[in-house]
Amino acid sequence: MHTFELKHNSTTAAAKLWLALTDPKYITKWDGNRWVQNDACVGGKMRARSEDGTLAEAEILMYEPCRRIATLAPVPKNPEEPEEGFFLVRLELTLEAQAAGTVLHMKATGFPDESSCNMMRNSWGGFYLEKIGKVAEAIPGDDAVFSRVIGNDFPGHVRHTELATAPH
């Protein structure tokens, strides 16, 4: 099994990064899906439907608001030929608050070969982590304050579906 780890330094507060990672209305701004659903609890699911209608689903393994989320999701061995089967990838995202912002740590495990591991590392490291940071920076302060004040009951913890309204 192959694993990779990435780190992204952000000047954004952990609460805003958490919203960007877990709230469907913000996830759709960086992941390219037209809608996302988050059960927001251990044992629940995160679901996303792409523009072409493909449904992706991940099981939530850890859910610690404003600190850490881990999921387990099937990844196609060959996206062009889904009948070739899948492998399971465990993705863990940890937020580390710092005086000048937040460090986002990412660890992905379960890749059957170096090629698939490198492809995912390049996608996340060269694109998604930067987009997540930009989305988090644009989140209104009221949303982030709300998430810190009431903890588990902030918008990212409500199972709901959001249609992407921003053009991709």
C-alpha cells in the first residue's frame, strides 16, 4: 500500500477551513461537483454528484469539528473503465491552529501502486489544497464565528444538499 502526506499553510482561521472542508455550500466551490451532502457524523456518509451525474460516496471515520475529519472512499482503478474495480483510500485532514493562521495536514493511504498515489498527490497538492484555502479565505466572518460559538451545530453539521450556484 502506498501513502502520501501534504501540508498547506494558510493565513485563514481553522473555523473557515473547516467550513470549506465540510459544508456542502463551500465544498462545491472547490471540488467541481454540482452537489454535496454531508451526514456530519462518524459512520455517516459524504456524497457528491459530478456534473456528468456520477455519484461518489465516502464513509466518515472521524469527525472532530474544526480539528479533524477522516473518510474512507472507493476510488476506481481506471476512471475511464469503472468495471475494472476499485481500491479504498483513507483520507485524513487535520487542522492545526497557529498564531498566524492554520496548517492543514492531509494524509491519504490505500493506493495499490505508486502511479495512482502520485496522481492523487499531484491533484491535491497542485490544485485542491490551494482552492480550499482560497474558498476558506472568502467565507464571511459571520459563518466562521457561528461555527466557533455553537460547535457541533454549525451549518457543516446539518445533513443537507446544496446545488452549486457558482459557475465552475
